[in-house]
Amino acid sequence: MSSDQDEIDQSSAPLLEHLIELRRRLIWSIVAFFLAFVLCFAFAKHLFNMLVLPYQWALDWAGMDRSKAALIYTAPQEFFFTQVKVAMFGGLVLAFPMIAAQIYKFVAPGLYKHERMAFLPFLIASPLLFLLGGALVYFFFTPMVMWFFLAMQQSGVDGEVQISLLPKVSEYLSLIMTLIFAFGLVFQLPVITSLMAKVGLVTAQGLRDKRKYAIVIAFVVAAVLTPPDPASQIGLAIPAILLYEISIWLAQMIEKKRTQAEILNSLTPEDDSEQKSS
């Protein structure tokens, strides 16, 4: 522990140096985001067309012609600002590794060596889980939600009034971005609970005891984060519950490793010498 303390003491710095270091990390993060934003804005229309693919898949599920995948904008500036939002979203995704690295470099000097080694796997797992949640939205839940909305159209036969779905570009982008962020955040649950289990804030048994409350909270959070339709709410709640079960298993594994480490540390030199003599 003394070597760890010496390492922390050597990395200590006055407040002014911490502020200078913080400014340097912020500048690097802002520059990375700006460059990624400019790159994505140059291809904003292509990126938006990629985001429209789930809508086209929903038309296929509904047995409709893909040529009917028409989106509209009702204000002259609407599509421009939609492209800006697409570029900001893409820029944040592209720049996230650099931003995360700058955060880690700023925090790392204040951590012990074993704490830095324990933090790195979570730094890698967090963006991967976010991308996994986003991929689930893109390839499955967005087509499912759009198919649900398309099923509400009226064809105008048998005396019915024809009612057709004509999504606005801004509203469609808002829908898919909301779903991606909601699923990406929910998929961070194993990372958060694992960190809390490592520091002893939660236990596997405690998570099991609170399972019924977690199920209720999962549906409440899904109702808040997703559009007001049952398909997307259930689609978010069920993965959240499954991730909660995975979190219980991870907490159990962490506790098992901690117990094994405590048993090894409890062995005294006398015990070791007796085992060698025997």
C-alpha cells in the first residue's frame, strides 16, 4: 500500500495545474468533436438515408412498396437543422473514444495502479454495450415501432377516410435518436452495477431481493424514455430486466473473486512454512 501511496503523492499537483490539465483535456475533446462533426455534416444526407433504412424495412414487414417511404419537412429550415442534428449525433459517436480517453487521462493520476487496471475494462465495455443497444434499436426495434405505426393507416376503402403516415424528417430523427440513447443508457446497467459491486455498494443478494422493484422501475423508465406506444416500451423493459439478471450474475462473480482474494491474503507466513515443511 505504501508504494501505491507514493505513486499518488508523486502524481499530486496544485489546483492551478489541475485546472490547466482540465483545460487541455477539454480542448482536445472539443477539437475531436468539431472535426468529427464537420466530417459527418459533409455526409449528413447519406447518414440520414442510412437512418431511414429501418423505416423501409418496416414497409417490407407491412407488405408495402418501399417507394412509399416518403418523409416531409414543413418548414424551410427544418431539413437543414435535421442534418445538423445528424452531424452532431455522428460526431459525438466518432469522437467518443477520444473524449473517453481524455477523461481517463485526467482522472488516472488520482487513482492507484490497481484501480486504473480495474477501471480499464469498464472503459472498454461501456461504449461496446452502448453500440450493442444502438444496433438492437437500428436492426429490430425501430422497424418494429414503425411497422406498429404503419398498421394504423386507413386505405380509404369501404367508406373509410384515407389516413396515411407522412413522417416529418425532424420527428423521425427524434424518434430514432431517442430510442438509441434510451437503449444505450439501459445497456450500461451491467457496467454500473459491476462498478458498484467492486466498491461494495451493492451485493448479489441485495440485487436479488430488489428484483421485483427493479421490474417495476424498468417499465416506468421505459415509459418515460420511449415514445408512448406499448411496443417500444415493452421492447425496452424486457432487455432491461434481462440486463438486471446479468448484473446479478456479474456481482456474484465479483464477490466470489473477492472472497478468494481475502482467503489468500489471510494466509500467514507460518501457514506457508508449515505447508512447505509438510
